[in-house]
Amino acid sequence: MTTLSAQLPENHTLSVVEKIGYSLGDLAANLIFQTLVTFLAFFYTDVYGLAPATAAGIMAVGGIFGACFTPVMGIIADRTRTRWGKFRPWLLWTSVPFGAVALLAFSTPDFSPNGKVIYAVITYVLLLIVYAANNLPYSALSGVLTGSMAERNSLSSYRFVAVMFAQFVIQVLLLPLVLILGGGDKAVGFHNTMMLFSIVGTLFFLIAFFTTKERVLPVVETRSSVGQDISDLVKNVPWIIMLIVTILVFVTLALKGGSYIYYFKNYVSEPDLANFLQSIGFNGFIDGLNHVLASVGLSEFKWPKDAATSGFSLFNACGIIMMIVGIGFSKGLADKFGKRNVFGFTLFLATIFVFVFYFFPADNIGIMFISQLLHGFFYGITIPLLWAMIADVADFSEWKNGRRATAIIFSAMILGLKAGLTIGGSLVVGLLAMYGYDASLGTQTAPTVHGILLSVSVYASIPFFAAAGFMYFYKIDKTLEAQIESDLAARRKAAGH
């Protein structure tokens, strides 16, 4: 057992450079993660040619395996000791493998039907393993950059603006990129787009590594046993609550995110959607942009010509822009009312604007977009708070047990994220199969269309409502936050004398 001196103040104020550098790691990871959430089901069924039921099985099996690896990675990260710290080196070590495996996962080698399934399973499992090895230490790093909960709120706001930028790229610009980089061939387009993302992501991970520094050290450094770490976890009620909440949140995100493309292609009235895009000046904007590009000798921007894909991309853009606006309100509200209260209330409001999609007729495009804007704003407020609360749970564990195991605490987030992604993604293709979706049909049957409508509204809202309800049992409110921060700062100050 070795006593550590407190060389830096626990409430260290992070520079803008460090906040931006750290945030670029999330931008890099989310170029891949958002593609998984939004397009993996579509890629498997409509690009790689797998049956919906087969795709559901791959995502379920791969997700379970990846989720089981997450707590193992947490144990490994907490026991990593290098001159760079516990968590930073993992950004360096996984930067290239992450990009390489992502490229393989969205490639379409010409195998037999069984060979395609085996290839998809292997690459999906590998991607989830590398994602855990990268993103769990990355997430835990936010808990040791500073001991100030207010600075963590600020850091979370920075990183999730980066996340929203990545989400904008994926949900709004990915399909145009696929068209541009594939010359109309979706398989080639996905491969080339992921190659671009892999290069950019590797560079951003390296920037995150070189611009950050671990500062928060436990009062005493102990080599606790795995059994002791697990015992601390199962007795940590806030950790259990956050695990459940994270699973529920990502079930909804994966379910509605993966279903919207089917919603626009099969439920929304294409003539009315085309008229809406024309009436708001969107088509004119694209035409004007292409005129400017052509006038200076550049290639035209290949925006999807069909109304469904255009509408889907603009719909996502509206939501993401409002999420960024919501993120801007997050820190101020959390500082005033506490993370728990703000998260639970705004998540409930965000869920209402998901549920009401069930009642929107196929030709009322305007109300769909208004609901998406309101959902985006309220959900945006919650985005930084979820991750900031996980850092608070790590502090709670140290405050209560006298031991700090940041990475295994953060494994709740990644485990929940993967479990939610697996459940929600599997539900997308599972529900499509249950309601008789057939990618070869030009027009789906009425029961299939109704199933798609249920998926983006009623089914997607249930986990969000449940997550908001679980916040009642999460006891780290604003008062307890202040007490934990004060007590830990005092302990570390005393240990430095």
C-alpha cells in the first residue's frame, strides 16, 4: 500500500484545449458507433443481403459476447499502470485497430450465404471488443481529469457537442457520402466511407491522447482483488440504477434510430414529403448549392434524389441541431437543480415527443418535424448528464468504500450501452421479421407498415419512460454531490501532508 501525494488540486480547471482534445475522442468513436446504431440493420438487410431474422440473430449473439467482455475490460483498465496513467494509453493502443475492424465490419466480401453470416458475426464481435477496449478507458478518463463535478459537467457538454457533430455526419451526410464515394454502388460506398472515418478517427484518438492528463489519484493506491471490486459494485445502488437506465436509454436510441429509415421509406407519404421539402425551400437550397459548386468547377453535391431518403436525412439534421441547443442548457440547469432531477424530468418530456408519433397521419409531415425538434431539444439536455452521473458514481464508490475503481464503474455505461444497442438493434430487425418485412418488395404490406409505425413510437417510448422513472431511486442529488466532492477533496488534501 503506497500513499500518494496530491500534486494537483482536485478541482483542477480544465483548459479549452484539453476539453476539445478529449472531445475529439468521442467524435472519432461516434463516427463508428452512430453508424452501428443507425445503419447496421439497414446495411445487413439491404446492402449485404442478409435476411432480417438472420441479422437479428447476428446482432444479438455478437452483442451478448461484446457485453460480457465489457466488465473484463473494466478490470483490465483499472489495473493498467503506465507512465501515461491507467486510461490514456488505451486511446493510443486501440486507435489503429478500431479503424481497421470498423472497415472490415462494413465490407461486403462475396462469400456464400453461410460465409456471409460467419463473416458478419466475427467482424461484429471484434468491433464490439475493440470498441470496449477503446471507449471504456476513454469514458473512465473523464473521471480522473479533474475532481470538480462542475468541471465534469462542462467537459460533458464539450464532448457531447462533438458527439452531436458525429451524429449529424452519420444521420444526415452518410448516405450522400455513400453515393459520392461509391459511385452509386452502396456496398462500395459504405466501404470507402468507413475507410475515411477510420483515418479521421485514428488521428482524433491520437490528439485526445496527447492533449489530456490524468490527475485524480485515490488517497491510497491498493491492488484490490477482482472479487472485492465486484463486491463493491453489487452493493453500489447508484451504479445498479445507472446500469439499468443506460440499458433502457440505448434500447430506445437503437430502436428508433434504426427504424426511422424504414419509417420514411414505407410509412411517410412520399408525395406529401416531396411537397414539404419543396415548400420549405430545401430542394431549392440543394439546387443552389450545386449551382455554386458547378460555377467554380467543382462536382455537384450528390444528395439523394428520392424524397424518403432526403426527408430522413433532414429529419435527423433537425433533431441533432436541437440536441446541440439542448446541450447548451444542460450545465446551467444541472448546476442549479442537480443532474438527477434535470435528467429525469427532461427525459420524460423527450419521451412524450417520441410516443406521439403513433398518432401522426402519413401525410402530416410538418407535425412530424415539429415533434422531432422538441424531442431533440429535451433529449439534448440529458445527453451530457448521463455520462457525468457515471463519474459521480465513481466518486460515490470511493467516498463510501475508500477505494477507487473508475474503469469498472464506467463499465456500467459501456455494458449498458452494448446491452441496449444489442437489444434495440435486434428489436429493429426482429420486429421487421415479425411483421413480415421483405426488402425485395417495392411496397410493404399494411401489417408491416403498422409494425414500423409502432417501432418508432410506442415501442421506442417504453424504455425511455422506464428510465425516467428509475431516476426516482437514484439518490445522488445536488446536496449529496456537494458533500461527496467536499469530503473527497478533504481526504486527498490530508493525504498530501
